[in-house]
Amino acid sequence: MRPLSRPVRITLISISVALFVITWLWLVLSQPDDSDFSSVADSRSTAIALVGFLVPTILSLIAVVPTLPVRTLSIIPVALVLNIVVGQVVGTMGLPLPLYLDSFGTVLVAVLAGPAAGLATGGLSSLVWGAFNPTIICFAAGYAMMGFAVGLVRQLWKSSWWKVVIAGLVLGFLSGLVSAPVANFIFGGTAGTGTGLLVSGYESLGFSNTSAVFLQSWTSDPIDKVIIFLLVFAVYRALPLRTRRTFDPADA
């Protein structure tokens, strides 16, 4: 598949970002309470969230994937398996951990190959995983954003571990900001055993459900990303220099 021209790619990415933002703002401003994933056809908010996050994800992948070199495309399937298997295990085993651990593959690819590869890995993860767990599609914006953002600051993984920790805290906060409205207004803030317990804990302190979900996201996401970022830091630094250069877009 031949890459699209630069103006067309920029247009598709711009449309994708606009649709992501519009859908997110609609959730925040309208605060729907009719979500029902068991019957999407009867739930206006669920249908809007699915379409509003699915369409821009597909458009961004159309713009980005054809531009990636074969060597980068070859490692993305491995990253998808890491994301989905670990994320599914953590999400379904009933562990009382307010973590996700479902973006290790995305972060690793983004650190190795840059923002376009990170965006593609995050977006594809949400689509592939969403094929048998449709609820994941509603978090597509967060997956894609994380891959792109990590790619932009990938040089930090070549420096000190504490800079990686700071990046994890900052990007974790942004990730929580993106995902909290979805978790709250589409899933009632109870998606996941550990995260649901944390939401309940904040509610027991007197916070409203919406405030509790945002606080849970701003607690879980930074910790989750710091753990993943440090794991990727250890793996990246252990890789031979030749391997790192193989995927580095600057050496293409």
C-alpha cells in the first residue's frame, strides 16, 4: 500500500484529532446516563462513543501505517500480543490492583521507532482487542495518544531513569484525563476490579461518582505508566545498540 501524500495525511490526522476531541467534549458536557453495552442499538451514548472513537482511529491508521518501514511493521504484531494478553489477564483475573499494564508493547515500539509507530501500535491494539472486547474501542483515543506522546519524548529513554518517571507521571495524568469521561459516563466508573474498588474508596470519602472516577484515573494512570515506562527503560537499555539503531527513524 503506497503512502498517501503529505497533505492528505495531515488532513486525515487533523480530522481524527477533531473527532476525538468532539467526542470527548460531548461526553464531558452532556454527561449521558443511558449507556448500555449489552444493547448498543438502544443506547445513544454508547453508539456515539463507539463511532466517535472508532472512526478517527481508523482514519489515523490509514494515514500513518503505510508510512512505516517494514522493519517497524514487523514488530508491531508482537507489541499487540503483549498489550492484549497482559491487559486481558489483568482486567479479567479479578486482581485488586488499580492498574492496567496494557500498553507495554505500545510504549516499547514508540521508544524504538517514534511517534508514528507508537500511534499505529496503540490504535491497532484498540481495534484488534476490540474485536472480541468492544468496550476497549471507547478507549482508542487514549491508546493512540499514549503511543504518539511517548514517541515524541522517546529521547528520555536514552538519558536518566528519573526523567522517564517524570514522563510517566505527566503522560499518566493526561491519559487519565482522556479516559476518565469514558470510564465514568459509558461504564459508570466500575470497569476493572481494582479500579472499581478505588472508585468506591473515593466515593466512601464523600466524593461524587464523577469526581471519584477522575481521582481514580489520576491515581491509577500515573502509577501504571511509571511502572510500564521503567520496565521499557530496562528493556531498551538492555538491547544491543545495533538493535536500537535498526528501528530508529533517524537512522532510516
